[in-house]
Amino acid sequence: MNAPFANQEQPVSHPASRPDTRTLATVAHTAFFLLLGASVVRFLLRHPGEPRTPWIIALSITLALLYVLGPALGAAPTARRLLWLGLVVTTWMVLVVLAPSFAWCAVPLFFTALRTLPPRAAIVLVALLTTFVVIAQLQLAKSFDPNLLLAPPAVAALATAVFVHMERQAQAQRTLIDDLIRTRRELAATERREGTLAERQRLSMEIHDTLAQNLSSQQMLLQAADRTWETDPATARAHVRTATGIAAHGLSEARRLVHDLAPPELADGAGLADALRSLDAGPDIEVRFHLEGTPTPLPDRVQSALLRIAQGALANVREHSGARTAALTLSFLGDQVVLDIADDGHGFTAPRTDAAERGHGLPAMRARVRQLGGTLTIESTPGEGTVLSAAIPLEPAP
């Protein structure tokens, strides 16, 4: 639990972390190393014992090591990523100049450039790589072949077009998913508001049809009894007895309404201890429950208040504290019941009892406890966690 109680934004995953992009990257990396290995083998088979062989092997190893470093730098166009891409392209160009057979390693580099650079810069780099491929293929050919002049640009254009189209589709899909999520949240909020209004209307109708009507009938009967008390005591007593019966019926209706408004965790006779034991604060926080003292029956409003305080406190632990564990302790001390919620989060500077508190969490808790004549205390220090304690006095047993 940490003040202020404000919502924190959830981290947004980078597009490079999506499963489809990771799969495409894996295929491109595998193709690069296969083409690089095939180019080395071809050179060694075609040109055994040449003086440039050590340079070819050294540059090939350097290019492989540089390429391996790429995934560790991420896909975002940072300065280190751009420097890495420049070194990879430069090493590859030197290799192509020394051995034109390494030209086809440019195909996976197309994908790397398109992932790393903005679209216009990526297209310029792809065109440069394609030019080197065309020159290298023409050097390897014994005679002029139009396919060697046209095929590499066609392959580069096709790969670029497919990649750009896939990125646009992926962006449109992400936008659609974001819109759907936002619409679903708005629909859920609207449904909650409509449900709240419907429940308020239902309760108002219930109160009007039961408690209000009963109170109105009691008022009329008591007024009639007052008017006839001196002249017709028997009729007046009959009116009082009828009013008493209506009051008893109204009391049962009021209790039924209160029961309907009780938290669902306390329904079906479940005790406060069982309800607290079932609470959690999310998958990353371990919640432990301890019971101290001899449990005694608690009024419904006390159980509801303590349960709501525990739920609110655990929500604050989850959203603001950074804690790994939280402990709920319910203590029966004879003349009072105490609920302690402790966490091992990073804590905060606890406000004074009379200080203005931000948010709605703590003020709501204080209001609940104050209505029951209890006290709410908070002990917290930055870096040392937080302990919230709600103490509510109990009426002595008859």
C-alpha cells in the first residue's frame, strides 16, 4: 500500500516481442547462417589455397559473431543497434568484394534492415544491398545474363513489399484489438453503472413497498390510538397492538434487506475468518492469514466493514506497494476485534490521522471504522513496508 492511490499504466510490449515477429526473425537468422556457411564452403571448394582464404575465413567469423549480437540489442532503432547494423553491412560488403559468392547473404539482411530502420531509410539500404548483389553476380558470370541483372531487384522488391504489407496488417490488427479492448472496457463500465442504477431502483421500490408503507401504517394507527385513547381505550389498544405487529413485520423486512446487501463472501453463513482466508492480492503476491484469540460472533455490519477494509487494503498492496507477501491477522481481544494488514513493500510516508489523504481508499476505510466507533492506524516507512490496523470495539456479552 502506498499513497497516492493512483492507477499505474501497464507496460506495452514492443512489436518485436510478438510471437509472429519472433518466428519470422528465427527463420531469417537461420537462413543467414545457412547462406553464410554455404558461401564459405563454396569458396573453399572453388578456390583452395588462395592467399585471400585467411581473410575470407576471418571476415566470415567476424560477420557471424556480429550477427549473433543483434538479438541482444533489440529491434528498436537505438544508436547501438544502428552502429551494429552498419558494422554488419560493412563487413558483408568487404566479403562480397573479396568473394562475390557471399552476395546472397543479403536476403536475410533485407529483413534485418526493414526491422531496424524507418521505412524510407530501410528501402535505401535494401537498394544498396541489391546493387552489390547484382554487381557480384555479374562478376561471377562468364557472360552477360539479363536474369542476373533483373532477378536480385525483383527478389528485393518482392521481399520488401511482403514485409511492408505484413507490418501494415499487423498494425491494423493491433489498432483493432486496442479498439476492441477499449470498447469492451467501456461496455463493462456502462453495464456496471446500469446494474448499480437498477439495484438502486430495486432497493428504492423494496423500501417503498415494505418499510415506507409499514411506517406510514404505524403512524396512522398510532395517531388513531392517540385520538381515541381517552374515549375508547379498547379501540386505542387494538390500534397499538396492530401497529406493534406491523413494526415486527417491518423489522424482519429490514433485516432481509440488510442480508441482501451483505458481501457475497459472507453469504450462506460463512464467517469472517473464512472470508479473509479466501482473499488474494493477485498471482505475484502471497497472502497469509492468521487468527488469534477465541473467535466470538460478530455483528453483520462489523464483519462487512472488516472484510471491505481487507479487500481495499489488499487492492492497494497489489497496485502500489511492490510487495511479495501480505499478512492478514484477525485478533479477538475480548472487548474489541482488530484486523492487521501488513506487507513487505517499499512503504511510504504515512499521513497523520488528521491530515488530508489523497485518493479514496484510506478515507473510505476510516469512515467505515469511525461509523463503528473504532480507530484506523497506519504505520509505514519508505523501504520497510506498511502495516494497517483497524480496531473495532465490541459490546460486552450479556
